[in-house]
Amino acid sequence: MKFGVLGPKESEIGYSTKRILEEAKKEFKEAELIPVIDVRLKADRKGIHAFYGKKALEKYDYIIPRIDSKRAEVGYPVMRFLDHLGVRKPYVAETVIIAHNKFITLEQLAKNGVPIPETYLTSSKESANYIIEKLKLPAVIKLLSGFGGEGVLMIDSKEAFKSIIETMKILKQEMLIEKYVKNPGEDIRGIMAGDEIIASYKRIAAEGERKANIHLGGRSISHKLTPEMEEITFKAGKAIKSKLCAVDMIIGKEGPQVIEVNINFGLKGIEKTTDINIAKRIIEFVKDEVKR
Ligand SMILES: Nc1ncnc2c1ncn2[C@@H]1O[C@H](COP(=O)(O)OP(=O)(O)O)[C@@H](O)[C@H]1O
Ligand SMILES: [Mg+2]
């Protein structure tokens, strides 16, 4: 069994990639990091090939991509090659495009019947004003590729809304405008691998904060998904064409609403919170996939 993680350079790998490789080395004869920038893609009239050093990537039995938004542009063509070469992995090249853009993720979820908050995308001030008349406040404005809660703004007043759209316009940013789901600053994450939920937990926002990100002082506690949430998690994964992802939901009056799907979900702190060896569960999923 030849296993690889397609990720950053050795010196830049984070906790989660390290943990996945650590567990993979216990189970597989060969398990290694394939830095996406070191991959060579070759195309000629006979076809296409991908190499890492002397190794052809089609020789790998399974590859898990850990491509962050910084490397998505380099990673996308590599993923396309792997799709074509038939290398097994948890998702396709298109998933990288879908997952790295919050609005395209929501579009994909909406098309597949996954519950999401009412969401709009626009680039002009005029249409943003029109949207806010329809949507009513409070609302949430998000940058398309933010993470860790940093590109997310909660808007409570028309004045705040006006000054934010002015700034967004200056920055030439597209605006994702979303209905605020009333909740006590909590969100629920379900991590799916194949047909199993391998971990789930709730994040609770810090005092005086409405965003539940750990990055912003939020804390996490173990939390079991209801059958409805499980179904939504699997449906969301399918909608972005991924067998391995973390699905974030907010529980509003109308039930769970998916706000985000993450293909590069982090394990740091969460293995401790849930007391689950998530990296090991991921490797078990890989073993099942290869057996198919
Ligand atoms: N529509 C919404 N209604 C209420 N709270 C929201 C909404 N969208 C996001 N939040 C809160 O803000 C946090 C960050 O939003 P999210 O879209 O997950 O961005 P990020 O990718 O930066 O984590 C969420 O964890 C949630 O607590
Ligand atoms: Mg989030």
C-alpha cells in the first residue's frame, strides 16, 4: 500500500497533516508527504502524467489532499491530473474550487437540497442596498475565502451596513450577504468520512462574541449529531463531491442550516475535546476505500 498526503512543504505542514501521516505510517508500508509545489505535470500528444521525484503519482494507492487556499491555484491542475489518472482520493478537482469559495459552496448545497440560510452575492453598492431591504437586519457579510471567523462581519444597523459596503467597494471585494441565523453563538460541526460520522462537536462563542470560531476564543465540547443533522452532513458532503469533510451547521428556528463545508478541517484540540483519534479514523476510512 502506497499512501500520500498532497500538501505543503515539510517545513510548513501543520498539526493535522502531521497527525494523518503519523497514523498512516503505522498502517501502510509506504506513507509520505507529497509537497504540491514539487509535483511535475507532463502533457504531450500521448497523454498526461504526474511525477513526484522519480515516482509516477498513478502508482499511489490513495492520496489525501491537504490543499489550503494559498496553494489552491497550484493544487487544482494537479488534482485534475489525478482525476484523469484514476488515482483514488476523497474528492475531485472540482471540489477544491467549490470548497475554496464560500458562495460556490452554498450554491452547490442549495442545488442539492441542503438547508442553508438565505444568501446573496453581489459586487455593487446599489444591489447590496437592494438586498438589505429584502433581507432585513441583522445580516452577515462574509469575504469569499476567509476562515477562522476573520472575514465575517455581523451587521446590526443600516449605518454599519453602509460603511461596510463602502469599504468593500474600495477593496473591490465581492460581498456575500447572508441572513443572520438567531442562535446563542453556537455552531455544530460534523466530520464525515465515507458513510460514517467520525467525530462531531459543538463550538461555543467566547463571552460577548457571536462567532463560534476557536480562533476567536470559542471553546468546543463533544456533541452528538441528531439523525437529521447526520443526514444533512452526508448530503452536504455529496453536494461538494467529497467523501471526507467537516460540515458546519447553525441550529436556527427552522432547524439546522449549513453555513460552511471544510475540506481541510483541523484536528488540533478536537481530538482532545472529542476523545476520538480522528487521524486514525481517517486512515481506517482510507483502508476501506482501497478495499472497494
Ligand atoms: N448566517 C449566520 N448566522 C449566524 N451566525 C453566523 C452566520 N454565519 C456565520 N456565523 C457565525 O460566524 C462564525 C464564522 O462564520 P463562517 O462562515 O464559518 O466563517 P469562517 O470560515 O471564517 O469560520 C460561525 O462559526 C458562526 O458562529
Ligand atoms: Mg467556520
